[in-house]
Amino acid sequence: MPDQPDRNWKLRLRYGKWKTPFTHFTTISDGIVEDLAHGFACRSGPAIMGMKLWAETQTEAIEMTRAIGRKIGFRVTGRIQLYTTEPDEPPREQPYAYGVNFHAYEES
């Protein structure tokens, strides 16, 4: 991975000039917001958490979603939807997540 930001990283990835063992995923999970960590905002209660990830496998992406959610105060209690998506940030040396967001909802 290059040290300097590369404005053409998406093209380099797309055309195979830059290799990574990771795939870019987006997860959408149903759960409960408990006590969110500093820097995250959502009222307590039922919510949807969205997250973008670079991971080696779908299983790793799901495990990362659950672990990161727990770490920041979100407990996955329902389904996790997983999609292969176009990245907004380049891959790094290790799997990572970014773009975590929450949307509260009222239970019916």
C-alpha cells in the first residue's frame, strides 16, 4: 500500500494495478443502541446500524460488524444484511471499518 494518498486508487484497484486481499462490503444491521461511545449519536433503543468495511471474507465482515457494534454500544439483535459495494476509502494493510451510522426507529 502506498504511503502517500493516491487520487487514482479506485482506478488502480478496478484495473488490477493495485492488489488487496480484501473486498469492500457494506452491512446494515438491526439491533439496540445502548450506551454509545464518544463520537457517535443516536437515541437509545431500537435502531439500524450501517457500516462500510474492508474484510477478507463475508464471514469476517459479519464478525467485524458484531464486534465493532458491541465496542461502540450497539447490540445486534436481528438480521445483518451484507452487500459488496464500491468503496469510499482505500484499503489498508489490515481489515477495517468506517462510515458507521445509526438510524433509530419506533417499534410497532
